Amino acid sequence: MKIKFLDLKTQYNSIKSEIDDAIADVISDSSFIGGDKLEHFNNNFANYLGVKHALGVANGTDAITISLKALGLKEGDEVIVPANSFIATSEAVTAAGYSIVFADCLQDYYTIDPDDLERKITQRTKVIIPVHLYGQPAQMDKIMKIAKANNLLVLEDCAQAHGATINSIKVGTIGDIATFSFYPGKNLGAYGDGGAIVTNNEEYFKMSKMYANHGRIKKYDHEFEGVNSRLDTIQAAILDVKLKYLTNWNKARLGVARKYSELLGSIENITLPSEYEGTVPVYHLYVIRVEKRDELMIFLKDKGIDTGIHYPIGLPFLAAYSRFNASREDYPVTFNNQNKLLSLPIYPEMTDEMAEYVAEKIREFYGI
Ligand SMILES: *Cc1c(COP(=O)(O)O)cnc(C)c1O
């Protein structure tokens, strides 16, 4: 059996006519930038999350940079980000003109460690960026408490967690502002790049909108220099179709995750994903912690199963951040997990038989 890491084609085929019609509509309108269809998606996405405002932008990385700009920090202010994430989270901090401070991650949940986060707070700290990594909500109860006590703002990076909930509340509605990516492989993916900023705060929304649009509200009335970061109307039309399916797709991912956990639960060498109290994750990734990770990966590849590593090098240990001189003792959890984490294939269209095949081959590898 051949099992791809993700399968966008099967998903497209399941909604082909609706998608093709949505694209054809935009082209026949020839309203490629802005317009009703973009507004429609922005509103539907905001309603889906239960937040006042959503603003489509060019990608998830821009969404973080623009949100940070909208929060109105001063140059050199510090922003705390988790040591295990995709580089976009930290890169955006630099792009916005602020200073990155890394905090280690939790061993069982992989999201930012609230205790280490608290230790990293200084006079210059202004923002915390929890990442709802792999679709697992970060420990927002603790993070919001720390933020309040220290007068910090919270930007949720929800790039991997469209629809994940904490006590039935969707992530992206808990902090001051939040960002999403619509990169094709994300739980809600466009057919190209896309991203969004969401917030209940009028001022942050207005500033984000202006910054993403050359610092203006009206055509040539630029109040400051911004950037050009737009969600294409074709992408918005595609996302609007896909948004209707997101709840079911997330449920299907959860089903695959439950199946994996049931089948792999008894294997000693494997630590399964943990779910934090009150949360319903959306399993953008199903990440296990294993011994002999690299051998297992090659073994599975040989059996036709694609897997991934998220992430092979923790952010502080990347060449891009050599200036921090990070040592393994600084971020022990992130460092130790680098050689142990393995992401198994997961997507809504995966069948029980496929998950069973993956589990069977993993058992075979460990001789069980
Ligand atoms: C994908 C991703 C981003 C960036 O999204 P792009 O749309 O690719 O720019 C940011 N943060 C995390 C955690 C991501 O996984």
C-alpha cells in the first residue's frame, strides 16, 4: 500500500465541481483583487471562529508580521515565541522590527512551556506568541494569566489549528489578536498562498487593515508606510467553499488520530500525543515520540509510507539564529525531541485501512 503524507488531490476531487464553479465565477466577474467574494469569506471565517473581525492577507507569515505591527510596539521590544515551531513564527518578529526571545516547549504537549515563558519575561517583553502546534491548543489558561499579571499582549499563531477548541471556544479568539495560514497543506488550505488576521479589537483590526494596504484606508491617503499583503479573490472563493467542510474534515482527522492512538497505544517505545484538559485538537499533524526515529522513518518509507519531522531542528538551534548561541541546556525539551519526533500521515480522506496499515508496519519495525 502507498500512503502519502498528505493527499490534496483526493480532497479536490471530492468537491471539484463546487471549486471549479467558484474559480470560474471570479474569473468571469474579473474582480481579482478585493470585492464581494473576499468580504464574504472574511465574514464567514470570522463567524466560523466566533470573532468580530477577519482580514485575509497574502500568507500566514505576513499575518504574524502585520499583527505585530498593529499591536504598536517600539523597536527592540521583546516577543516570546516557542522554541519548537515553524520559522515563520520567529521570523515575523524580526520582520516587524522586534526582538525574539525563545521559550522551551512542554514535553507532553509540545506547545510553549508556561513556566519557561514566565522565566523569560523582562522589562522589555511586550507580546507572547503561543503556537497551537500540530493542531493542539497551547495552555491558554496559564498563558493568559501570565499575560495579565505582566501586562503583555497575546498573539495566537493558529496556522496549524483552524477550528481547534478550548472549552468549546475556538482558538484564535482568546488572545488579543490571532493569525492563520491557508497554505495548501493546512487544515483549511487555499490553492496557493493565503493567510488571515482575526481580532475582536477595533483598533488592532483597523491598524492591521491599514498596514496590509500600504498604510491607507482611502485610495491615495497613506497615513504611514505599510506593505501590500492581500488574500487573492480566487483564493478567498476557494476557501469559502472549503470552509463549509472544515468541521467535518477536522472530525475525520480526529477519527484517524483516535484510530492511531488505539492501535499504537500498547507499544512501549512510542509516546502518543497527549490532549490538554478541555481541548479538542484538530490534528494538523499526528506526532509521536519514538526511539530509533530515523531507522523507523526509513523502514516506513520502504513500505510505501511517507512520514515527516516537525521540526528536525528547534528554532534556537538553526543557523539563522546562531547569534543566540543556544545550548541544549537552554531548551532541553526541544533539543531532546529533535531526534525523536515523527509525524505520521494524517488527512481527512485517510481510511481506517490506511491507518491500520501504518500501525501494522510500525509494530513490525519494533517486532511486536
Ligand atoms: C504554516 C505556518 C506559518 C506560516 O504560514 P505561511 O502561510 O506558510 O506563511 C506560521 N506559523 C506556523 C506554526 C505554521 O505552521
